Amino acid sequence: MERTRDVYRECLKLIPHEKFSFAKIWLLAAQFGIRQLNLKGARQILGNAIGKAPKDKIFKKYIKIELQLGNIDHCRKLYEKYLEWAPENCYAWSKYTELERSLAKTEWAKAIFELAILDICFLIDEN
């Protein structure tokens, strides 16, 4: 198992994330951590992925993992980072709103929806 961990670590070190990155490698490394019951390590990998090479796939998978674990506060933080990175992403806005609605946080869902409209309108005005 240590060898597998080393391979993923080395692979992530070699990829020039500033130029290009592969969400798949980050996700495979995190999934390996989860299979090894190293949730802290998996979170660290996904957090590094978001910090170095944010991609839709990474955000979606990380949010899904936290949702399955019932860590709603972490999901909210991830959605906030996701929307900070891609404010024009209607999918992210709608999923964040859906999350709050599913938790019976109707007022929060409305507020998120209103923010989405304002942000998207602002982005349209900029262009």
C-alpha cells in the first residue's frame, strides 16, 4: 500500500499543475486514501487539488464525498470556493441551492439564488 501511495505522490509532484493538470489523478489519489480509511489524507489531496488546479470534476467529487459523510458545513465551504472559482457556473449555483432546499433552509436557498442572479448579471455587464 505504501508503494501505491508513493506512486500517486510522485505523479502529483511531476505534473506541472500551473500549465495543465489531470483531475483524474487527483481523484484517484484521494479515492485510494479513502479506501485506506485515511479520510484526512484524502481531504488534504482534494484541498491541494482545488488550490493548485481547480476543476469542476474535483469540486463535484469532493462535495459528493462530504455530502455522503453528512458534513454539510464543509459542503457549504466547498460550494463557496467552487463559486468563487467559477461564478458563471449555473450548475454549481443550482446544486448549492438544492442542498439548502433539501435541508429545509428555504431562506438560505432563496439568498443563494438571488446571489446567483446578481453574480451572473454582473458577469454579463462586464462583457
